[in-house]
Amino acid sequence: MVHTTPDISKLPGGFIPDPLTIPVITGGNTSIENIEGLQGNAFVIHNALTAEDCQNLRAFFSHAPVAAPVSVAGFSDGMMSANTEGFVGSMRTTMWTPELSAQVWEQIKHLFGSRIMDSKTSTDWWQSDSGHTNPHRTYRHWIAVGVSPMMRFMKYEDGGEHYAHYDAGYFYDDLEHRTLMSFVMYLTTNTEGGATRFIKDEQSNLPVWERKHDDWDRQVTEDEVLHAIHPTEGSILVFDHRLCHDVQPYLGKNPRIIVRGDIIYRKFEGI
């Protein structure tokens, strides 16, 4: 797999840091907690980072020379948008950093393996190399191989939020690799809102290739929330790209700081 450096000018807060400035991650004694009752695969990795790791990464983020406002319903595709709709949900610096992604993968790779997908698996496994949408002609067996170098550092201030939306996979040019899972790495502990929440999706009875994955244009109601994960410093939430989720309005004094990233998978040729 070859990572091609993107046009950083098209990314919100795009920045390529000097590799020598990237902090060293030591990691902790990890454990995993599966999240039940969702319409896809999700789990929390506890103690993935130490308190010192989180402090160093927060400092690394704070020294980035650029940051871009992200609307409450925008940038879910990772690209620039001229319209923040008057409501800033967070501030983002999008970093291209293979060195940091390799360190993160080293800490968590023992928790990943291969997966066999089916019609209800809420991620982008089913698109074929040639672009057709017949899932019976595509690979169902995938194995996790790394973390994408595209890392989005995000800061939510008092009142920040992100409406319900679906993430999307990135397809590599080699036709062998694609991202299938998202992760949220929490660099702060926040108790006054700011939870990552999984939202009921009335399309869950449909094959994933028949669902619509448009961003929502409103806040969710409490009865639409299936599960909420509150930010805990050093933990990492991992979930299938196409699981509907939001960021609950944050009402705290100290910023909510996270890193958003993706897990890369490769076709498993055996099936």
C-alpha cells in the first residue's frame, strides 16, 4: 500500500507537521469493551494512551499553525466547504502524519483481526474494484492492517456539537485497501455533554448498499439515541463507518479535544 500525500489546501485546517515535532506515544495497558445493541460493530479501547501521551498530543495540536471552523453539519466528507451555516461546531486541524498513525497502530493493532462482511454490515465493504454495486461479486473478507495517515485534530468549545451523520470509506488506488472503520481518540475527559452518540437508523433493515447516508440537518431527540460514549482521556472509540452518530452539544468550560481517524483494511484473498 502506497500513501499519496494529498493536496493539503483542500482539507479543513490542512497541515503537514515536521516529523521531528511529533510526540512519542508510549501507550497504556489496554482493554476492550464491546458496545452492544447497535446496527454494526463498535467498541471502546480503554487506556490506549497515557495521561502524558494525551498532554503531549494536546500540546502538539495547540502549536499547529492553522485551524478551520467546522459547521454543526459540515465537513463529514473531510473536504473544505465555504459554508459553515453560521454555526461553528468545532475547530479542526487536518494533519497528514504517517509517523503518528504508525505509532497509534502499534498501540492498538493487537485488538484487530479479520472480518467477514454481510448485507447488514454498516460500512463500505461492498463496492467493487470496477465501481459496480453487486455485492455478490465483491470481497467479503477483510483484515485490518493500519491507521490512515490522515488525522483530524478537533476542539469543541462551549456550545460545540456535530449533527448526526455517517462517515465514509477511503478507497486506495491499489484496489486492495480501503478504510472501513472510524475511530475517535479522546485527549480530554469531559462530563458536561460532548458524548459521541449512536443514533437509531430506520434503514438498518435494508442492505447497506440501498441506504441513504446524507448528513442530518437537525439535532437528534433523546429517544433517537441508542448509546452514548462520554469522552475519557486516553480511550479510543472504534466503529463501522456507516453507523449513524453525532456529537452531543458540549457545555463545558474546558475544551473537548479529540483526534478523528480511520482504520485501513486489506482484502483477504482466502474468501
